[in-house]
Amino acid sequence: MAATFIDKAHITVKAGSGGNGAVSFHREKYVAAGGPDGGDGGKGGSIVLLVDDNMSTLMDFRYKRKYAAPNGADGQGSRKSGKDGQDLVIRVPRGTLVRDAETNEIIKDMSDSQPYVLCKGGRGGWGNAHFATPTRQVPRFAKAGLPGENHEVVLELKLLADVGLIGFPNVGKSTLLSVVSKAQPKIANYHFTTLFPNLGVVWVDEGVSFVMADIPGIIEGASEGAGLGHDFLRHIDRCRLLVHVVDVSGSEGRDPAEDLDAINEELRQYSGELAKRPQIIAANKADIMENPENLENLRARAEELGCPFLEISAASHQGTRQLVGKIAEMLASLPPVTVYEPEYVPRPPEVDTSAPLDIRQEDGVWFLEGPWLQRLMGNVNFADYESRMWFDKTLREAGVFRQMEEMGIRDGDTVSLYGFEFEYQR
């Protein structure tokens, strides 16, 4: 049943690699000695996440699990740079949490409308035009592009709603949502009519409105995965206020006060913080109530819990405006919808540095090349001090600096690593 609503998806994303630089020399009639004119490789495309308010589920990720941005094009002669790889934009519903698949740490909460670069494309390699010097006028080498970043992530949808309607199945939550907003949820007289959350915007007054979510019916054992379980309990996490809809009609022979306690226990089992969220108790179907004692018992229980209590009938619109007014009144004093802060800190990649690097000196410039060095540089943010220090430490521990010193490098010499140049200091 729950397969109709997908709110969690595991995907693999890979940014494009940079294009390779070109080795080329100017050739033109009547020009005696054309110099190097190899162009740079293009930058690889990045993986970019963007909120799409037309999406309400993660269904698009059910079958497509791997996303790869295109690589940058190689450079060409005549100093022509390769074309940059186009960014791959992945659209997600508002409220999607992006987590690292290995640690489950939050990378980004997609609750705003700003695009987020999840994986950066690799830098393009330099063409041989970059390496010409007065003493090295015919450089016959260029640099390869750097690989793009890749990541395995879990997308988890937590609805961005101010108010969550909770309660057992078939108590009238969908009907209430349809009455107070323009949402049109499927409504029928059987359990689990609602198989995925429905959202509706409720207008109260000029400049006053809120978003209400009809959360599918919770049953006993939901906190342990029974019924629709965790699939939908997580959608209440962000709600600032819960409206607990309880059927007081007695049409199913249930005790409303016991139903109230049962659902609250499920909330407590799932999250102690969620159990403390402010609630309004809405006694629904009061117009067809068979036993007034049920209503009074529920009212007494609501008073014990310190929760506001309203009698309503969603079907006949009885008390619904009063309920909307009470919701707006309470929301005015509650903090805004939760936006989760990032927890994820990128771990240094595990790179096997045992293979020897190609180290050579040309015209006072030291060039370092090797597959593991290229992979290492693809994971370094050279704009960040700590990242640069980690990079320096890795090279030092791999014995690269010792080897260069044995080969005669001196302080002040220039070191070139795939287009990045720095001055050597012991």
C-alpha cells in the first residue's frame, strides 16, 4: 500500500571530470615559428539540487538511482578551451533532507529556493600554452583534467507544514483538510484512504495563512513500523502544531479517550520531542454522536493534558472556523518551522599513496604527476586552509617532499601539480 508514496531514496551522484588540456603548436603560412597554442580543457558539470514545488514525493527516484553530469570537453589548438560540461540539475520536493549514505549525517536541508551544489565538477587541465617560458619555448605536454566529486546520498522527505493532522484512520482528517483549504484529498469510508500526505494552504485573514498536512492514519505499533509506520511519522517532525482529530461518534465502537492516549503513546515512542509538541484536540463527528459520555471523557482527558479542546463536525462544517482561528492564534506564538542545520563534514578520502610519482624538473619548475595525486587533488578545496594543510601533510607522509629534496629542490623553487603552482618551502 505504501508503495504509492515514496519519501526516501538512495541515489549515487557523480560530477563530470574536467577535460584534458591540448598539446598544439601554431601553424600558419608565412609564420616561421608559431609557438604553443594548446587550449585548456573545460570544467566538468556539477550536480546541483533545486527545490521544485510541483513535486510532492520522491517517486522520480524510485527507478533511476544513478546520476552523472557530463565531462568537460578537451582543449583544442589555437588556444581554444574545451566546452564546460553542463551542470546536471536534480529537482527535489521542498523539505527534502539530503543525508550522507554512510554516516546518515545531514548534508543539506532543501527547504529554501536556492540551488545547492552537491558535487563539484572537476577542473579542466591546462593546455601547453600555459607552460611556455623564455627557456622552454616548445612544451610538448599538457595536463589532464581532474575528476569530479561523487557521493552516495539518501534523500528523505520531511514535509514543510505548520500544522499536522494526526489521529487513527477514518476519523475525518482528510474531510477536515478539504473543508478548511482548497486541497482535494481522496475521501472514502474505509481505513487508509490516505496513502500519502496531502498539503493544503488555509487562509485565515488578510496576511494570515498556514500550511496544513493531512498525515495518513497512525495505528498502534506505528513507532515500531506497524501499518504505515515510520514512513509517515517523520512528516510530523517539522510541524509546529498538531491537531489531534478524534472520532467521538461511537460509530466504530471505540473509546475516544483511549484513542487519544494510544496515538500520543506512538508519538512518544517515536520521538520524545515530538510528544511534547503543542496539540489541539478536535472532537470530530460531534453532530452524529451516539453517547455524550464519550465526548465528556475526552474533554476531561484533554484538560488533564492541558490541550485546547474543540467540538467539530468536518462534514457539516460545524466548529471548523473556530478551529482555524484557534490554530492561527497558537501559531502566532510558536517558533517557525524547523530547518535542519548541516551535520556532515567531508572525510578525507582514502588514497593509496604507495605508487611512485613522476617527478621531473624543467627550467626551474618541478612537475609532479601520478594517478593517486590526481585523485587526491580532486578532493582538496585549495581555498580552505585546513584542506590545504591536510593535502600538505599527505604529501609529506608519502615521502614526496623528501624525494624532491634528494633530487635537489630548493626553497623558492616553483612546484606545479596539474596546473596548481606553489613556491616550495621546507
